[in-house]
Amino acid sequence: MKEKERSIKLHGIRILVAVALCALPLIAQGSLFSWLGFKGKNPKDVATKVASLREHGNIIGLAFSPDGHTLATTAYQNPRIHIWDWRTGRIVRTLKGLRGSGNEYVTEPLRFSPDGRLLALCAGALGHVVIQVWNPETGAVVHDLTNPHGNTGCQSIAFSPDGRRLFAVFESTVNIGNSIIAYSTRTWQPVWGLPTPSLLLVNTLAVSPDGKFLAVGGQKLVSPRGNPPRGGFEARIAIVDVARHAIVRTFTAFPPPFLTLNQLAWSPDGVHLAAGPWVANPGPGDAVRIFDARTGALVTRETTPNETHIFGLRYTPNGQYLIESAIGGQIRIWDGKHQHLLQSIDGVAESLAVSADSRYLAMGGTDKVLVWKLKQAQPIHPIDHKEE
């Protein structure tokens, strides 16, 4: 009997050894995850999908609450906002927004205040109310901000880091009025306004991490120049000193035929400013450019063989990653210095959001929102694969 038990144990050990030997080539090739049944995952990936939310329409606005527990979404031409408990896939609150608030030309339609007590919506529609502010916990409307010019919509909004100001840019020219307006979040009255004579139209803004500067993106009509001559609209950036209420620097972000800027993002240290265009004409060019925000000097660029419209551009707050969407129909995750491409995910995300703790990335597409978990403080491994 003992001999039989010993034989069974030896046979079991032989099986385990054989299995291990068969697995060694898979381990060496980095395909052990596939062998174990985790198809499509790569151990070098820095993002892993953890949640999928079923939505309706093209999701052009996303915002994580500061604590990361909820995710606000809004769709193109759909006058409502969903606030999700994204971990459970449950909608905890639905807010009735402004009709037409999901205008596709609004670059940042949804923003939480830094303390999470306010949720603001920027409406691109030509209506009386162009910005609406809620208490996201109760769903109560805190305030409606009316159209300052009468014939234009809000293009982009952002809270100051201390939450005392809500900055907004309007599709306005110097001949109409102030393109940039700072509102008090206590009284909801305009505190100051600023025209942008260096830009024909403005349509996006970003606040520096220390709150001292605004980066405003737009377009300017330029005369033909160069050889061969190229004219039309060029995308430009204006840097605004918040304390002085003054534009202190302007520089060209993209030359003609780029129509305008669609995305701006400050690096967490406030040194660099990433810019993504709205492309007017097809052809090769730069998809993303990164500038020294202090001087306007070009630091690095990312080229593309085809026309590219940048829907989303986000640094993680810890500076570890720079994430871009709609480059050749992909979402790309780079290291924070834009030197190594870490992961490429096929698909078009019309909006991006990153949680304040830098752990989660949300992507808004057609009829769905995906949430991905980002690896923290991982070694850099450039990749040459795509993930479906």
C-alpha cells in the first residue's frame, strides 16, 4: 500500500515538472498571462481596464470627483449629467443640464471644484444660461451664469486650485467683449474680465498647478508666408498672469493650416505646457507639441503621417504619465516627459479624465465609458504593441 502511495506521489511530481517545463518557453516569451487565460494582457502594460459603464451618445465630458469615488459624464447634445459610482456601475444621481450643453466644440464641459462641493457645466449652445453649477451631493442648482455677450456660448471652464474662482472662456472676439472672465464662487459675480486681442477666437484654457497663470488657446488669421507661402489660421497660446489680469506672453502653437487648439494641459510642476490641435486640413504634421510655459520655446513634438484631432490630453497629477486620445484612432500613454510610449490602446476616446490620486483613467467614447487602473511608479518599458 505504501509503495502504491509513493508511486502516485512520484507520478504527480512528474506531471508538475512536465507542466513547469512546458511553461518555461511561455514565460520567456512574456506570454504566461495568455497561457493562464488572461488573453490580451501584457505584463508591460501600465493600464488595465477595471470598469465599463454603458452610456448613451458620444461622451464628450468626463470628470472624477476629487475623492475619486464618483465620475460625472455628459454626452453630445444630451441635456443631462450622470454621476456614477463607477466601481459598482451604478448611477447615483442624474442632473438635468442645459439643452444643447453637450456641444461638440466645448473642450472642457464638466469640472468639479477642488473640494468636490461644486460641479460646473459649460454649455456651447447659444442660450441665455451658458454655465450651470450644482451641488453634486444633493443635485440642487447652486447658480446659473448668463451669457455675457448675448450671441456666443461657453467654450471651456476651470476652477482655480483654491476653489475661489471659476474661469471661463467664451467664443468671443475683442470687438464683442471679454473673452476670459473670472467669477467668484462665493458671489458668482464677475471679478475681472480680459479681452484677447492676440487671438481672433479663444476656445480652451488650463490653469497652472499653482493657480498663478492661465493658458488660453485659440486661433489667429495670418498672412501667407514661407516658401511655399502658407496662410490662414494658426493655433496660438496666450499666457495670462492671474494676479495682474494681463496677458504676459503669446506664441504660436501650430502653424497654418491648423485651425485652432483643442486641448491644453500643464505638467504638474508647472514647467511644461502640452497642446493638441483641431486640424483643418489633412496631411502630415505634429499631433502634440510641448512647450516651456515660461518662455514659449518648443521642447518636444510628436509627429503623425495623417491629420489628427486631439480630443483629450492629460497629465496625471503625479507627473508619471501624459495621456493622449485620437492620435490615429488610439489612446496613447507616455511617460510624463513624453520620451517613451508605454501603451497604445486602439479606439477613439472623445474625452479623458484622470483621478486626483493618479490611479485611474476614464475614457469616454460612443455609448460607453471605460475606466482603467494605472500602475504607479513602474519602470519605463517602451512598447511596440497595440491592445484591442
